[in-house]
Amino acid sequence: MRRFASLLFCVSTAGFATTWSGYLVNSRCYSSNQANVSQDANIGSSDLARQVRTCAARPGTKRFAVVPPDWSNLRFDPAGNAKAASIVKNQRHGKVMGVTVAGPRRHNRLKVASLRVIPVRTPR
């Protein structure tokens, strides 16, 4: 019985996929901009919308992330980077894109199961 319970727990936790929506950005650029904010600055004092516009995903981007409404940085796994690159290659240069990403999260990294473009307003 104990083996069955542990097997059931492993199977049930592995299947939890969550969905995030937000802006598609260059992960390295956004992380770098976040790191350059002063430790004493509060979240309202940095222009996070400008950071999203500056770090918008472009055709040459190799590593991607989604920035949800809390302005965190959820990086993609290698398969997710490939999916995002195929979507971005046909977009206008510098256009801010909205995406919905589904897949399990481990720490600050998403294992992207699905990725689709959604309409969003450019942050001001």
C-alpha cells in the first residue's frame, strides 16, 4: 500500500501544469535590467514597462522568458526557447508580444508544454 501511495503522489505532482500570461521578453536582457535596479529602490521607482519594451523578444533572441503581471521573470527551458524562437521570427522588430505559456514550473524556470500568442497592449 505504501508503494501505491508514493507512486500516486509522484504521478499526480508530475502532471500539474500551470498557465502564465504576460509579455515575451529576452531573458538575459530582462534579468540584466532587473539586476541593475538599486537594492534601496522600491518596485514603483523602477520603470518596469520600459524594461519590457527594451527587452522585447526579437528574431535574434536565443533565451526567452514570460513577464507576468507581477513583473517577475519566468525563464523557458530549451524546448520552450525553440518554440518561442519560431513564433518570434515572423514578428515585427521590437514589437511587444503577449503570450500564454502552459507547463510545470520549477523554481524560476518553465518547462514549456504549449505557447501561444495573445493580444496585449504595449506597456506604457
